[in-house]
Amino acid sequence: MKQVKFLLLPLFALVISFNVNAQDINAVVEQFNKGNDAFKAENYQQAIVDLEAAYSAATAIEDEDAAEVVEGIKTNCKNMIPFSYLSIAGSLATEGKYDEAIEYFNKSFTAAEKYGNTDITKESVEEKINAVYFAQATNFAKDGQFDQAVETVTKTGNDESIDKIKKYIAQTYLRDAQTAQRGKDYNTAVEKSKQAISYNPESESAYLILGVSYFQLKQYKNAIDPLEKCIALKESAQTYYYLAAAYQQIGNNAKACQNYKKINDPKFNANAQAQMKVVCK
């Protein structure tokens, strides 16, 4: 924003020579100076009240002798009023009062339009509002309010922001799935990994947990699809091993042999070689 030029007490000395009602001019100057003091003290709510009153009063004065002072007051008000709304919005956002912050960001643009301030544009305000939506969505996600988080971040219309929130939620479910799998609670691991995938369909870790958990539950057919998807995203000896074993369990030895042959890892080689003697005939 352009630097605001303040009109301070010297105005009182200037108005005495005007051929207008000095009392009216002094009242306008006094009103402006009250707003100016509030603005400098960062009491922006009060500044808005006083500056809007000063602008209105200055607009009503038409005498040419007072024109320079009147225009000076009006110009400063045009800058300071929208900036005051903008400053309030920023403080509210910092305090986590997101809905109120958005309201005041919108008021800053409305004021900018009203007073002809071109420094506060629709695009700049929308960018700030989107940042508020993202911060609000992040807090919802951290609190486990996932539906609200997605609903809020979607308001930004920004694919990158939406993706970040969804991946954050997916990672939360993934951690739960990993914990469940380590505790051999495979049903919960299946549930949580599915939820992770719903928010991030490209999470190879979630597909692996889902496939392995189905395998441990002896649901071999169900294990195959997530393991195939995991490999499509990231190949690993572990995934090939479980995929081969799942195919072997349902009697598809050709697919089992094909996947066992792709394993090249000391951790799995011995078992893979042993199973290949069975299925690769």
C-alpha cells in the first residue's frame, strides 16, 4: 500500500484564513485527527468510525477556500479506511478467528471500491482469504474434523492447497493403519488404509498395508488388487513377495512364478527361490 500521509494539528492554523465557517472546518480536522490518532495507535475499529465521519463531513464542505485541506483529509481517509479493515482482518486471522477475518477482508475490498483505493484489489483480497481458508482447514484436519477440513479448503479453488490437506488427512489414517498392523489388528488396518487411500489414491504405503492385511486375514483375492496398485506406484521386493504368495494361494501359479522371479532382495530371496520350485514348473 502507498504510504499514508497524515494531516496533523497544523491544519488548525491554516483554516483560520478561509472564508468559510471556521468552526465547521475545525470540526472536520478534529474528527480526522481523532481517527489519525486511533490509526497510529492501531485501534483500527475506532479509526474506521472517526475517519468515515471525517470523510463524510469533509465531503459536505464545498467552499473553494477550504478545498486543499478538504481534499487532503479525503485522500488520507481513502487510504486509511480500507487499510484499517485489512489490518483488522489480519489480526483476526492470526488469532484463529477465521470467519471474522474473511468478513473483514471482504470489507477491506468493499471499502477500497467505495473510496477508489486501487492498492487493495479483488485478486489480492481473494489471495488472503484463500490463505485463511487453508489455515482453517489445517486446524480442522489437526483436530480430526476431516470433512470440515476438505469442505473448507475446497473453497480456495486451489488444487495444490486441496491436495495438501487431503494428503495430511491420508497420512493420519496411514499412521493409524500402521499401528493397527503392527498390533496384528488386521481388520482395523484394512479400514484405516482404505480411508487413507480415499484421501490419497497414490499412497503406495496405504496400498501395501491394505494388501498385506488382507493377506494376513487369508482374503487372498482381496489382497491382489491393492498389491498390484502398490507395485504400479513403487516396486519393492516385499510387495512382489506378498503378491506372488497371494496368487499362489488362489492357485494362479503362473502369476505367482512371474512375481517371485522379480524379487531380488536378500530378505526375501530364500523364500522366493523355495516357492519358485513349487510354482515355476
